[in-house]
Amino acid sequence: MIQKIIPNLWFDGNASEAVDFYIAAFPDSQILSKTYYPQSTAEGLADFQLDLAGKVLTIEFELGQQPFVAINAGPEFSFNPSISFMVNFDPSQDDKAAAHLDELWQKLSADGDVLMPLDSYPFSQRYGWVQDRYGLTWQLILTDPSGEPRPFIIPSLLFGGDTVNRAEEAIHFYVSVFEDSKEGLLARYDEATGPAKAGSLMFGEFTLAGQWFAAMDSGVEQDFVFNEAVSFQVSCQNQAEIDSFWEKLAHDPVFNQCGWCKDAFGLSWQIVPANMAELMEKPGAFAKLMEMKKIVIADF
């Protein structure tokens, strides 16, 4: 089954290096495919992309069987903790789960920054939050084996700044947008904690198109919000599906470009046709894509 929603990660010219690092760090990981920038402006390369001519554009890869896309671009966007990836180590499925968690922690924390130390917490016997050498953040957790089995990697959304206390609202919205979606566990703050109001989400889980996500409201003040460094690519079967998702998710017209859009919470999405790779092989496809906001398949 092809995954409908795939996280895309924006790198500043070092996507290949970063992907090699992640492939070496995570089990069951591999590179699937690569695309490349055109060689010249005559082939559709924009003037601001001239230093990327002929270089890697995207890398499709898997970490622990979770698909990702790395985008090799410029310094426009940087990772921050508003979007992290939870990595679940389940003792019921791996009798060396704790040791494997520690091993991955050592690799990700090398030349990185520890946001929450690897330690015992009320919600897990072993948990830590780390920002790796490329700025991407990961939450490593020893999962309670008595609970429902979870995927190895789950995207996690942290609502802070002007979106704090809106995590539950966002979950309701996203579940309404995608088919085969539902809300799961919703754990609330009992009392106000920093900017988080009593009753807002300390932690929540939900699925979109059958894929797990997590969300929470920040209990501490922070100066970062969602940006394009992490976006979510939605694979669409036809123009009607592209139109439908675009109508529901594209909230801010300033940020609409090349199939990218931002929703009402500032989260970035890429609404693309499932056969995008095939379309990009057509003459002049790169130049046509650069002129589009919502992708129109017939215009290729």
C-alpha cells in the first residue's frame, strides 16, 4: 500500500549528506530514488537556483520503513521543534528495545542538542528529545507494551506561539479533511501550564488516511512556529482530488506555490499528483511547475 502522506524535509544544500547519516543511524532504512535539478535556465532552472544546476533535487528514502523525502535547496527554511518525529521502541516486539533506543540516541545526539535528557519520566521509563546535527528533532520513547501498537516513527506537531491551545481544534480539522481518519487518545492539562490553558492538549494522537500523528499544546513559551522546513506531501489520484485538498488546506494565498500551501494553523502541505515523477519527465515540466500555484495536471 502506497503511503498517502509523506513528510518532506528541507535541507540547505546538504540533503545527500543528511540522508546518508539517517540511513546509517536507523534500522531497516534505504534510499529509494533521486531527482535532479535541470542543467540550465533553458531547461527551466530559475535564476536563484543556478548554483544548484544538475545537483540532487529530491531524495526519496525510508527510515524504519517510514517514507520520507529530502529536498535539497537553500537556506530559506530551518528545522525547529514545532515538528518532531517520535520513535517508538516497543519491548513487546523487540526484547532489546531499550538498548536499541540508547544506540539510536547516541547517534542522533552526536554533535546535536539535547532538548529533554534521556531519562525516566511519568509517561515512559525511558524517553528523550534531541535535535540532531542538521536541526531535525526526534523524540525517542520506550513504549508501554500494554498499549495499542504504534508505528516505529510518528510525526508530532507542537502547537505554540499564536497556535497554542489549538492542537485539539487542528486534530478535529485534519480528521475532517482526510478519509480513513480518526481521533485517538487525548490527554489534557489539568490546570494552566504556562501558555497552555487547563483542558488543552498535553498529548493527543490521531490518524489521517490510516497514518498515525501526534499533537500537543506547548506548556512553555517558545519563539518558533511551523514553517516549510517540514511539509507533508499528499499524493492525489486525479485533478478532482487535488482540487478538493487544495480548497480545504490552502488558507494563506501568499504561500501558495508549486503545489505547496499553508493551512490555517501554519502547517505546510504539498498537494501533488501520484504520477508527479512521470509528469516531470515531460518537456518543459520544471519551468511549468515553477509557474503554478495549485498543480493543474493538464497544464503539463
